[in-house]
Amino acid sequence: MAKFPEAAARLHKNIFVCRKCKTKMRANIQKIMLKKVSCRKCQGKAFRPIKKGK
């Protein structure tokens, strides 16, 4: 899909998915690990990295 590094970074860098409501959010990995970020939709604090596809 992304053939050059700028596009790959824009699509996949610092994007996480809420485990509860599946909403995508862009946030810093340190804040995600420390649970300082909450979901806009459900206020959950459990996130996973976005899947990069094939």
C-alpha cells in the first residue's frame, strides 16, 4: 500500500485502536503505555497498535 516512508509514517505511526469500541486514535506510545490517554468515544484506556496489513 504505502510505497514510500512518508506515507507509511502517516498511515501507521502513533495510531492505536481502542480495545473496547475499536476507535482509532493518534497518540504518543509513552502516553499509551502509562495509560494517560483515554478513548474519545468510550473513555477506555486499553489500546493496541493498528494492524499494518499485508
